[in-house]
Amino acid sequence: MKISFSGQDRTRDLGQALRRRAAAMEHGPAGRRLAPLPPEISALALALAQSDAEYLDNLIRLIRYRDGVNTLDFEIPRKPGLAGLIITRLKEFLWKLLRYQHDRIAFRQNLINTQLTSALEFEHARRQAETDDLKRRLAELEKQGGGNPR
Amino acid sequence: MNIHQILTGYADGDAISNEAILLREIFRRWGHGSEIYADPVRVSPSLKTDCRPLADYASGKDDICLHHYGIASPAAEVFLASAARKIMVYHNITPAEYFAGFDDAVAAQLLAARSALREVARRSDAVWTVSEFNAAELKAEGIDGVKVFPLLFSTAKPDLRPDPLTINKFAGPLKNILFVGRIAPNKRLEDLIMAFAWYHLAINSFSRLIIVGSKHSAARYYTMLRMLVGDLDLPHVCFEDFVPPARRLAYYRVADLYVTASAHEGYCLPLMEAMDNGVPVIARAAGGMPEALDGAGVLYEDLTPAELGALFDRVLTDAALRKELLTAQQRRMQRARERNPEAEVRALMAGML
């Protein structure tokens, strides 16, 4: 770690403070700390692709993990003070009240999403099979013709 | 004598295009004919009438031709074929590996630019570059005699007003953390988003990250970032795409903090723009960014996303530290305003004019 403020090296004092703060954040309550996905299904797995084709394969694989609307509860931010408490409680109540309707809509949306994802996968697989077949036939023709026509 | 410039592209808000415009003003003031030539397919619609098609470029032996070099393009070929005396202005070539998997065609263009670099420099009568970082890179390639001409910065035009709709949309109680620049893999926006996620979740949920930059520079990279934002369940990350100058100014006006986690920059003009608008700056100590900050702003190396998130909070909430930062940034901008580009260019071109 290295930090400079206005050209002055502040790693020793501010760096230590940041390290302590970050450690406290990483051990904070569940709703207030980052819980990234496992690396193999994280969006960042896309950065590992070494070609456009590899990227597309990864993308289609990752979309399958994300075609459902997440209906889990989420943290409602709260402003300080009594007004903040009342507004947050109201939002929590409204969320509970509308939960059933929201889940019904999410169910319908998920049906569409999964069908679209499946269509995408089938299309990709079909194109891949066609490409593989063409490559195989081209290799056979090159073999019969005594090498690369180019 | 004409002093023309050849650019790969010509776009609003683009650092290289802005520098070319400033240089053209200087050359015209000296009484020379001076035009900007670019491939019409890479020219912003708003600038179509402000430049000439690359195919129209013609020169004589007494002329001077400047080429702003950063990627392989037909512009480099026109430059090399020119009969004029040649000046290559090197703006840095992004390492191709950043684009592998995100855009194979761009990666190939960057590789081609890198492999042609020595040849383009060898056939140029002079080589300028915009930072010491770039000069060191050229020296490592065996190119000597490079002159450093820091990227020209012009403050916003006095008659430019920040877009009121953007101000209304983003002003308010949320802390605005801003990034301005192309959405490209070398900018490491995933690191910025992860750090913001920590800040937003653990420290201040009344905050948002505003990312202003073209989504089309690397569409697959942009797709990854959108997916990441979904994974982290962060609706407070706003992708604002490429914007005209009035909106760009508005984003700086509503920003509480400017942050870039970019891992590779030749110079990074948005740092100057942020400082010029009185926004505290945090940048990774990479590439030419320490030179652009020149003793101002916050520079960091090797911070975890949580540590970077904690750093956001420190700069946003520590009033004394913030004041000290802003004062140093003002001094930096004062030095930038005191530059005399005309004299610098004349000195660089001594013996050619």
C-alpha cells in the first residue's frame, strides 16, 4: 500500500487508519459488507477470456446464472433521527404489503427470462455445431486437395 | 508554409482532438495555413465542418506535418507518405492485452501500432510526447531525442453553462462520486465499482457513482461492468454514456469526488478538468497520472477495494484534509494556466520554422 496526499507520502499514518477501517468493514454485519459471487460465476470471469469467441461462451454461461429476478429482501437505507426511522419503517411495511404482488410479477418475468436464455443457448450451440462441421469439412477438402488453397 | 495535423479520429471532448485544436490556433496565429485532417468515419458529426477528410491531405517539402499517434490507422500511412517534415506526437499506446477477449480487432490495432512505433518514429524528423512516462516508454523502445510537451489543457469556455437538467437530476443529498473517461478495460472500472460497493454498503448508502463515458469504446467490457453492478445489487451506479461539453461540465459541478482506478494512462486530462472545477481527485499512481496531478490530489497504489472505499470516506468527510487537497489542486491549476504553450511550441519547433 502507498498513499500520497498533495505530493506528501502519507502511507504511514493515513494508510494504517485505512487498513484498520477496511478490516472493520470486512468484519461488519452481513447486510453491510460485500459478498461477491464465487469467481467462476462472477461477472469478472468475463475478463479472463482471451478472445471474442471465448468471451461469448463465458457470457452465455454466466447469463444462465442470472436469468431470474432476485426477490430476496434488501437493505433499506436509513437516514438518522426519528424522521429517518419512521420513513424506513414505512418503506419496510410497504415492501411487506406489496410482496405478494411483486413476487407474482417476478414469476412472470422469470418465465420470459429463462425462455430467452434457453433460446440464446440453443442458437449458440447450433451455430457452434455448424461452424465445427464446416471446419471439419474444410480440413478434409484441404487434405484431399493437398494443402491450404490460399 | 503549412503546418497541418493528421489525426486518427476527431471528436468532441477528446483530449487529443482538443490539443490539435489549440495547436491549430497557434499555427494560424503565426500566419501559417493549418488544418486538421482525419478519417471522416471517425469524426463526430458536430465537428464534420471543422476538419478536412484524410484523403484530401497534400503537402510540400517546406510544410510541416504533425501526427498524433496512439493506434494503427490509415492516418499513420498518410503521415508516413507525406513529403512534409514530420513530427510524431506520441499519446501512448494502450497495451493490447487489456483488450484481449473484449475486442480482438482493437487489440490487433494496438499490437500493430506498437510494432510500427519504432518505424514511425525513425521516419519522423522530431518526436514529441505528452508526458515523461511516455518518453520513458519510447526510450525503452530505443527511440532517442524525444521532447516532452505536456498535454495542453484549456479551461471551459466562459460562455459554457452547465446543463441545468443534469444539475437537477444529480444535485441533492447523495454524495456523488464521479468518473469521466472512455469505458475501456485499461480504466479498471471494475476496481472502482468494487470500491464504491464497499463505500456504499458499509459507510454511506446515500451515495452514487456516476460514470461518464462512451459505452461503445469496448461494448463487451461495458456489458461486464453492467453485470457486475447487478451482481453487487448496486442501483446507485449510473452509466451516463458520452455527453456534450455542457453536460460534462454539469457532472463536475455536482461531483463531491473524482476517482479513477485506471491502470494505464498516457496523461489523463479528466484529472485536470476535475481539479479545474474544484473537485478533489483520487487516482491510482499509474502511467502519466502522477505527472498530470503534479503534486496535487491523492495518489494510491495497492489498495484493496475496501481500503479504497474507506479512502473515499476520508476525503469526503475530513474537512481539514479536503481543504488542504483543494488548495494544492488550485496551485496545480494555477501552474497549468501560467503555461505559455505558444512559447513552448516555438522552442520545440526551433530549427524547423
